[in-house]
Amino acid sequence: MTRPLAPLLVLLLVPAAAARAEAPAPGRLRGVDPAELAPTYAVGGFVPAFEPPAPGTYALPVVDEVADHPLLDADGARTSLYAETAGRVAVVAFVYASCGEVAGCPLGLATLHRLDRDAAADPALAGRVTLLTISFDPERDTPARMAEMRATHAPRARWRFATTGGESELAPLLADFDQPVAKLRFEDGAWTGLYRHVLKVFLLDARHRVRNVYGAGFLHAPLVMNDVRTLLAESAPPGR
């Protein structure tokens, strides 16, 4: 019997440095103890302490259903959530490019990077899966900046990068996904350049229904891919 691997607990000090780099002026964060932003405990090298069930041997319940929302793709063209995910199983992650929280946006991007490589290596997934990274910082994450992010990750499968046209488009999108995001501000009201947010990665089926939501403590690319294959098995022709 193989012994399960325990998660590795790592102490990271990146966010405090990021706060200093991004802050427009010195000062105390309004309603936030600065000590909260210094040490960050993140799970690194997470491996489940159990043997995941084989894809297709379990069912994923419908958690929610999301509506369509306008987006701007990394080339600056108008698109939408449904246009980017139509007819496909989709993995959606909300990020902002300036995030220094290693257990936040960088973890989400790293997971999608791994999923992109796995999807590209399996012809059975071609044309059936979309990865979608959406920024919740439209002021700074312009289409050009999302294009830079896309170039950094050099997608091999169908991995899209998008932002929105502003707060009027962003707010209903975040509300629909129940993705909490708030700007961190100093006591004088000036924005620090940082967000308080909870990392969530969403699994959507081809009908735009949320079938799973992964947080930082349970975000493991092989587990997500198992769930992707499970959803694809729902619509596979008999005997396939």
C-alpha cells in the first residue's frame, strides 16, 4: 500500500514586498492590520492524501449556472463568456497581473498552465476543453497586458486570456460567479494597488453550469483534469 503524501506547508513573505512595491504612498491600510499582509502560509506541492476515483466513475452535481457576460480578449476584440466557452467544458480562473500572493493568482495561473500542457498532450481533449483566465483589474490589465500574460504562458491548447471594459461589466460578472474581490486602501482612501480576494477556479460544463469550485487548499491539476474528463464522459456517445 502506498503511503499518502502529506501537504507541504511553506512560509512565504512575498505579499509584504509586493504591497510596498505597488503602494502609491506610505500609510496604514484602512481596516486592515498590516501584519496580516506580511506572512502568508500557502500549500506547496499539494498532493491529495487519497487515491482519486477514475474519471467517469462519479458524478459532479450542478452547483450554479452563470449567465453570459461581455469580455475583451487579449487582442482587444469584443467577445463574451459564452462565446469563449460555447459547447466545451471550461476551467475559469479570475486573476490580476500584479498579484504577489503566491497562494492566489500565481497558483491559479500555474494550475491552468499545467492543465494546458495536459490538454495539448491528449488528442481526445482537442476541441472539447477551454481554459479561460479573466482579469478583475481592468484599469491595469488591458488587452495588451493580457496578451503579455498569454505570451508568457505560450498556450499549447485552447487557453484564452480576457479582461473587461470596466467596472460596469466586471461587477455583474464577479457577482454571477460569487467571486469576492475588494481593493485594499490606505486610511486616506488611496488604493494600495492590491486586492483582497479569494482564489477560486471554476469548472463549467458545456451548458455553462458550475460543476465544481476549487480553492487554494484543493487546487491540484490532476484532480481538475479528472473532473474535466468526468464531465466529458457525460456527453460521450455510448460505447466511446
